[in-house]
Amino acid sequence: MNDTIKKIALSGYISKGIVFSITGILAFLSAFNMGGRKAGKISIISYLEQQTLGSVIVVLLGVGLICYGIWRLIQGVNDPEGIGTDFKGLVKRISFSISGIIYFSLGLIAIAEAFGLFSIYNTGENSKEPLLNTSTRSLIFIIIGGALGIKAVYQFVKIYKGNFINNFDIQSVTSLNTRKYIKRMGYAGLLSRGIVTSIISYFFLSTGIDLNASSKQVKGTAEAFSFIQDQAYGKYLLGFVAAGLVCYGLFMFSTAAYRKYND
């Protein structure tokens, strides 16, 4: 694998780590009424743009997210690491490709927002009616919900197997404490991602199944945080999940530093 692809992957992992770290920090602060906000990836872009030198930060982050999208697409299409073409390999490569498209699009949105090409929250009275009928939208929601459910299960399976560490050049990590740190960040991060993804999957499935719902609005990460906080001991549960997302961000930074690539 050439150095250019490795640099693209490294930039992508760093940017993904930034997004998850900020998401977790803001959610944690919100849980204990210390400021912050419950925000998904799109909202994080808007939040960063409001900071000092926000447009510059958002552009750099957008470029990094595009890099991550390109890296995932390379994994899915070119298969540089030999995942294979059996059923398991194809499913994995398709998921990489879908992830690549999502993060590539998110990067483009970030850059477009920074340059004022459009507003992320540009909604108003002139909003058009949905292009798809209720039944079609319900089917789409169910498909997306099912896919997210599978993704959530996959996070928990990775925790159970512990095989996420196989992607690391662990021999280059000479410090035993650093190895333990990477594993702990990975376990905590994957657990929180699995929980949040499970809740979002539930949102999509329940909305898709409810054919009589008056509106078919997409609920995402921010609503998942609110759902967690509304439970018994909600602020502690949200604090736990939010801390786990910060851990996932740190795990992405570790991935950027120590990931193993097949040459």
C-alpha cells in the first residue's frame, strides 16, 4: 500500500476522532447541566463553525472526513488488505463503501457550510412535500433501521471477540500501558457506539412500522442522547455513553498512530 493512501487514512482517522470526541464531550456536559449540547455529526459542524477561526477548523475537518470517506471506499472497492470476495468479505466491503459515501458526503457538507454555499439548517415555510409516498418511506426506514441494527450487533461482536486489536501493529507499541490503553478505549468506545446505534435503529424501525404516523422525521444521535437521558438515572447513563464516545475518539487517534497496513 503506497504512502499516499496511508496518509489519507491517517487524516481520516484523526478527523473521525475529533468528531466523536467533541460529540462525547458536549453530550457529557449537557448530561450534567454544564453547558454543551446533544448533537450529531451535522450539529458538530455547526458548533465548530461558531468558534474562533471556525470556518478554517470546519474546512480542515471536512477535508479530513473526505479523506476518511476515500479510505473507506478504497477498502470497499479496491480491497487493498485482502478482505476477499466470500460472503463475509463482501458484506464487510459493502459496509466500508457505504461508510465511505456517508463520510465523504459529510466532508463536502462541512466545506460547503464553511464557505456559506448553503446552511445546514436551512428549513422554513417553503419546505416541499416529501417526494416519496408513506409506504415507500416506511420501507426505506425499515431497511435503514435493520441495517443499523446489524451495525450495532457488529459493534458488540467486536467487543466480544476483541479482534479489533488485530488492525494494530501491536509489536510497535512497546509500552504495555499503551497497549492496555488502546484496548480499553476500544472496548468503551465500541460499547457506546453500539448503544447509540441500537437506539437510532429502534427509531427508524418504529417509525417505519408505524404506518399511521403523522410525520416521518428522521431521528439521529441527538435524539438518541435525549432518549437515554429520559430513562431512570438518565443523566448518569448519558454521561456513561458520552464518556464512551470520547473514548472512541481517542481510539481513533490511536488507530491513526498505530494502525497496521498490508503492504
